[in-house]
Amino acid sequence: MGKDNQFNFTRAAILALSVPSKRTPYRDLKVRAFRLIHHPTGKVTFEVYRKVKRKSERVPLGTFDSNLPESREFEVGFDPLTLLHNSPSLNVKMARIFANAVNLELDKGISIAQVKKEVRRKELGEINLRQAFDKYVNRHLIPNGKKTINDITDNFERYLGAIPPDNKKPHGLPRLKKPGSVNWENRKLSNITNEDVRELMLSLNEGFGKYTANRTYQSLRAIYNKAIEWGYFSGPNPCNGIVKFKEEKRSRFVQANELPKLFKAVNESKRQYVKDFIYLALFTGARRENVISMRWEDLDFYQRMWTIPADKAKSTEEMYIPLTQKAIEVLESRQGNESEWVFPSDSVTGHIWSPKKYWSEIRVDAGIPDLRIHDLRRSLGSWAANTGASLPIIGEALGHKSQESTKIYARLSNEPVLMAMEKATEMMIKLAEADSQNSRSGDTIKTDTPD
């Protein structure tokens, strides 16, 4: 910037400037890095523009207001940095004070982005954990299309917050807080300490197990990280330095001697949609979230293919799951419900949520209380392996998209994948039916009209 573009800023000098044909900067002779921008519209704005760690930093201050008297100043004790978000009207004296305050922060090595976050936090006041969680959901989970929002919310309420009083489901009992969980909803973020989190991890591990303790820790850590990133909290994350419990990789699947008992318990369930959900989870090997949100438009009965859209797939890539004959039979029995969903419901989403309660009843009746819904997915893969299917075939059937095997999966046609799934399904059916020859015929799979 040449000498012609430098002068001592005063109200009179600024008003004497000719309106430029393009945006023109001028530097003040009194305050370092303080300059004004004269716009072709005649508007004049103030800013600080300087190098910080070899990078240019531009900090907008506000707009020059010729109607403000030159004697106008900020009130005693007022911090001009609180105006960083507001683009205020300023006279020259106020703009210089503002510029000096910004320069001081930059001299300390503090970024203006960090200053803005701190200003915002002070303006809003410190938020509590529930407010931080709501922001985490609305500003991160929803915009990024996270598919486990309901699960994350449910876990937050169960283990970290309060369960809403109106949470009772039709034909169900209200959820209750259990020993080992906490209600920190109304605690300010700074009031939750590292020691609090350690104690919570221990109590959750004792009351619910390592998996619940670790998932709760991960959720709490993520909430704090986002609150810090967005400027709602300036303290350290209380989860820092805490090591998660070591988890053993789960390899549980339905064993041969368990299949007859499982099928019998499923068939004896009084709720047809629960039966259909379990059989589709078992015969497609799909994740629970995908089965409950299955749409008719994604099913191709002619090609015997179910397409899971990219925004619904864990891999964020479109998935293709072959439909075995048994899966087709279950789906055909559910047709005609006049809904876009295979499992419609009056819920906010329009489809059912995980039938955890009824699944718990079924696995207890079957005498396999440790079997989880996700183990049904693992069961298809395990039985496919028993038929001699290769690992790439199994990976394609289950929608595994590891970087190492994606290229291999891409070369596979649908036919060998479907054959592997059919063989695995047939083996499970035969084992279940062989053990029930002396039982009533109703112990085999039924696909009667859904209730």
C-alpha cells in the first residue's frame, strides 16, 4: 500500500474522500494494522488487517457512521471485543479503540476465531449438559445424516439425562432410570469433572457392562468436543485422559441346537410384525436400522434385490442385498399395508422402532437370553461360512465395505451371493424343522397376514 493510501483518520478526512470506482483500502497513521475500506457505494468499513504467523488475518470491525459525534466513546469498562459478531456503527475514536483491542489479542497469539467463541459463550451464559446434547443433535447428528439418532438420544436419557415423563409406548411400560446411571441434564458443563466421569464409567460397567460404559463415554466426549468447537464451553473436556474398558470382540451367532428353540419362540409370538422383523433380520443379514426402515420402493421382487440407499447405509454407499425365497415370502405377506414402509407405525418416523421388549421375551422363551438382535446378522454370515461360501461372498451378502475388500466385492455378481444366502437359510430351516418333527406343525415359519 503506497503512501497516498495512508492518512490520519478523522471524520472530516473520511467524508472528503471521493467515492471510488472499486473497493479501495486506506491505512491509518496512528494505529497499527488499522484500516478502512471505501466501497463504490460510498460505504466505509473499518478492519484490522495484518500478518499473524506469516498468514494474513482480516478482522472486520464495523461501519463508519458519519452521524456519530467524534466525542462519542465506549462506556467505561466496556469490552469492544464483544462487538466482533455485530458489525456495529462506529466513529473513528471507537474504531481505533476496537482495533487496539484486536491487536492486543493477536499479539498474544490468540486467534480471532477463538476470541469470537469466548465472546459467544459469555453472551449466552454457560449451558448445561442437556442444552449441549440438543445442540449436538441439531447441529451435528441431523445435518450429517447420522442414522443412529434415536439410539443416541435413548442412551443419553437412560444413562446421562432424564427420561421424559411422556415416554410410555402403546401397550408398554414407562422406561425407568436404573442404578448406575446418572441424571446430569441440569449440570453446567464446567460442573462435570474428570473424576465424575471416571466414577460414572465404573458404575455403568458394574450395572450394565463394558459396552454400555464405553458407548456412554464416547457420546459424552463427543458432546463436549462439539460444545468446545462451537464456543459454548471453554474448559477442558472432562473425558480427557480416561481409557475405555477393553471389549472382547463379539462372535455370538445362533447355534445349531438353538435354531429350533428360536424358531418355535418366534412363531409363538402374538405379534406378526415382530415375527416378520426377526425373520427378515435373520434371512437378509441386514442391520436392525435398515430392516425397520425398509421401504417398498427399494425392493425389486423380480430381480430379488433390496437396495439400501446411501443415506441409510452405514458405509454411506448404496448397498444391494439379495432376497432369498424365505425373505420374499415374508415380504409378500406384508404387502397391501398402503404405506411406503414395510413396517409402518404411527411414530414420528412413520415406521416401527426396534422391538426390544418383544425380542427380549422371545429369547427368554427360547432359552437363549444372551442372544442379541445384531447376532441374527452375524448368524447368516456364520451359516453361510458353514456351507463353504468364501469370505468375499459373505462380505458382499452382509454389505461389508472395508477398503481392502471393496474392489473384490465390486467384481462379484448377484448369483453366487444369493446362492450362498439360500444355502445358509436352507440349512437353518432344516435344522430347526428336523428338531420339531414331533412338535405341532405351527413350529415352522409362518407368513400369515400381518396384524
